[in-house]
Amino acid sequence: MINKNWKELIKPKKIEFTKNQDNAKSAELVAEPLESGYGQTLGNMLRRVLLSSIRGAAVTSIQVEGVTHEFSAIPGVIEDVTDIILNIKQLALKLNDVESTKIYIKASGPKIITAGDIDCGAHVEVLNKDLHLLTLDSKAKVSITLNVEEGKGYVPALKQKNEAPLGHYIY
């Protein structure tokens, strides 16, 4: 029975790889003919493998001055710490010449803090500068340290170091 299944399976007879002349970062892979549904299966598999292999930079932890846990509210800040963390997770960063560094948000209100307000130094570039992070009222002051690391794929917070100091949030 197994031999019959494999003999009747439609296998690709032609596989072509063509580089895109206009864009050096893209190419086309054509495998034909394929069994019904196999194109989507192969496409999803290739997409997942390629996405998990891309290197990039992201904020891996933050420390908010004067805050002891992530469910706190910062005086004079409209968003609570959990909302701020969710906003920071959306940052698109480019790390240059180093594997990890710290960047800072220091401000006093009234002010709407966006990703463009982050003090990045020479090694980090923020790609989405218009991203809203938090809102300060007239008496608010905030100081946040963000740790940025380069890596590959997704690393869950539970697999990172569990011995973070008080007020240091790993995500």
C-alpha cells in the first residue's frame, strides 16, 4: 500500500531558480508539477525556515526608574507599564557594529513620547520613529533604560535569564 501511494504521487519534474534582475534581495523558485495542496505546504515551510533564519535587533528587556513591577502605574503617565511594554515591543530597530547596547527614554511632561524621542547613541537606528510609546502630563518625569540585542528567530522571555533585578522586565 505504501509503495502504491508513493508511485502515484505527482513529483516535480522541473525546478527552476531565477534571480530577480530589479531586486538583488529576491528570487523566484518554480517547482512543477505538484500534487494538489503541496504548493501551499512547501511555500509555508520555506517561509517559516527563512523567517526563523533572519537576524535582527529587538528590545529584550527594560528598566523603568521608580517602578517595581510591570502592573504599576507611573505617576503622570497615561499608559501603565504593561501598555508601555506592548508599545516598545513594536519598535523596529537596526543595530550597527555591536551585538547589544542600551538605549534610553528620558523626558518630562507634558509630552507625547514617540520612538523618535529615544536616545539611541551611535549604534542603534529606530526605523519607525512615529511609533507612539507613552504620554506624559505636565508634572510627569520618566526614565527608561532599554536593552537592545541582536539575534536570530524568536526567543521566549522564559528562556532568557530569570534572575533579573527588581524593576527589570524581560520580554
